[in-house]
Amino acid sequence: MKIHEYQAKEVLRRFGVPTPRGLPCFSVEEALEAARTLGGRLWVVKAQIHAGGRGKGGGVKLARSLDELREHAASILGMRLVTHQTGPGGQRVRRLLIEEGADIRSELYVGLVVDRASQRVVLMASSEGGMDIEEVAARTPDKIHKLAIDPIAGLTEGEAADLARRIGIPGGAVAQAAALLRALYRAFDETDASLVEINPLIVTGDGKVVALDAKMSFDDNALFRHPEIVALRDLDEEDPAEIEASRHGLSYIALDGDIGCLVNGAGLAMATMDIIKLYGGAPANFLDVGGGASAEKVTEAFKLMLANPRLAAILVNIFGGIMKCDVIAQGVVDAARQVQLSVPLVVRLEGTNVDLGKKILAESGLPIVSAANMADAAQKAVAAAAA
């Protein structure tokens, strides 16, 4: 789950991370009132969407007067902001953050992610912060410093201070930077975050270290522990199909292809998409119905896939372990009848009660194409979509 920049800063401030003063707004008039409340002579108008690269896309503007702020707020609110993370369709801007201006001496980068290889949270930092951090990572990876954090000891004061020095924090600000880094780690750990990114982390003209930007994402599986985080969810930023899927306990992500995939288990779902690509097709979605899918769940899964106007075929790939093949087969038959299936359906079953499952499909009277294995299923689905 992602949240907006202003929400991430609210979370981080609770852990002692210094950020600029700012106020969220939903209209031009609210933006003007926020600037008056903040005071000063320089404000930043920031589009609030769940994507990076807003500055390059025209979603971050400086305003040196209320008239200029009004102009920027009016142009950004409602715009469809396209960045490298939104895709070509962009994302409509419905919220703004009006923030006080900052006296920037230097821009740095700090991020926290879970590294599956080391099975630890890794702190990444660089002296090269700002809009081109991806290019820095690609061209000069030696400028990205990494530290795998001991989950028992946490991020120690010595480790944090050493990393602060390595990314060029001035000597007089090292202690403050170390405290900020440790606060970031506590926020990451205690909120069950999957990502915390500060780009840029700045050193101001008077030597203060401040999180000028903030991005946070959270582990969906841990949200039951954090109702205060769930309350920050913005459904306008999410795919309506993915929202509907979550209501039925389905894991669904829309893709650009035309072959719908209904699979049990994330690993098998990834392998199914890979083998579709191998045989020249393109998956229309990732859809994991989980280990205990009911007929009702399968029906909802079909409805989600059929809502895609590009859909040309559906591939059902089930390995029956906890889920029995006869149960999923009956669910497929019931779903196909209920939704009045209008595209070719290829089904591959394997595992518990597979013979009974195949018998249910064969006797259904529906034009279901059975497949012997994954390769056979993928080839048949690709051929059906092409036809």
C-alpha cells in the first residue's frame, strides 16, 4: 500500500524526522489559505500522486507570490501528470501539498528497502540526490552506499554517523543526520514499511538536515496491525479492478496483454505469465486466487478479467494441493455459465482430484479447451487469442 508525500511526512514526523512545514489542499482556494498560514515569501506547490518523477513531469512548482501560487495550483490540480512511474496514461492530480520554501545547500539521497538476499533491511544513501538518482545508480553505482541493518541491534549510532560522513554530511551536522537516519529506520520497522525513500534529503544553508521529500509503501500483509496506516489509503490512486479484487480476497494486477490468467499461487502465476510470453503471447493480468478459492471467488475473478476490453482468451492454470481440482473445475464451470463467457477458455489442472476435475470440465457442455501441461496450455491460449 502506498501513501502520499504529505501523509508520509506526517508518519515520519511522529518518529522525529524533520521535514518542512506544509499543508495538504484540495482546491486553489485551500492552497492560497495554506500559503497564508505558512507565511514567508517562497512556497512549493507539489502534486500529490502515488508516483515519483513529479518534478520532471511538471508537478512541482516554486511560487514567489500568491498570484503565482494561484496560477501553479490551478494548472496542477486536475492535470493528468505523466511520469516514468505512471505509464503513458498518467495519473490525475486531485491533491496538492503547499510547503514552505527551503534554503538548499546540498541534495542527498536516502532509502530503506527489504533485501531478500541478505534477509535484512538495507539502508541506501548517496551524495547524489535529486531527480536523477536512477541515472546515478546505473552509471556510478559506487556512489550508492549500502548498509544491511542487524534486526536485533537495529541501526546503531556509529553506523548512522559513518554513513552520514560517507555521503558528505558536514561535520557539524553529522550527529543530526545520524539521528535522522535512526529515526527513519525506526519508522520503517515499526510501521511494517516495505519502502521509505527520501529524495532529496537536504542540508540547508544554516546546517540543518531535513527530509525535503518522502515516499513510503507498506506491507499489505501487515496492515491489520496498523489501522492508522489503512486510514491513509487513497482509492482514487488505485486501479478500480485491483480495489474490487481486494474486496474478494484476490491478488490482481492489470497488465497490457490480452490473455487473462487465473492461477493459484503467486509463484505459479509468475511462471504462467513467463510461459505465455515464451510462446509469443502477452498476459492481461496477474491473478492469484489463493489456496482456498471457492466457486464464488472464481466467478469474481472471471468478472474482473472480462471487464478488460482487450481480453482475447483466458488461461486457467491450477495446481491442486490444498485446493482440490474438482472444486476449482466446478468453480470454473459455474463462473463460465454465470458470466456468459465470450472468449476462449483454456484450462490446465494438475494435482489432487485431477481426474474428477477433468471429468467435470468435459461433461460441462462448455467449449473449454483442456491442456495436458503448462507448455500445452500456453500454446493453446496464445493460439486462441491470436485467432
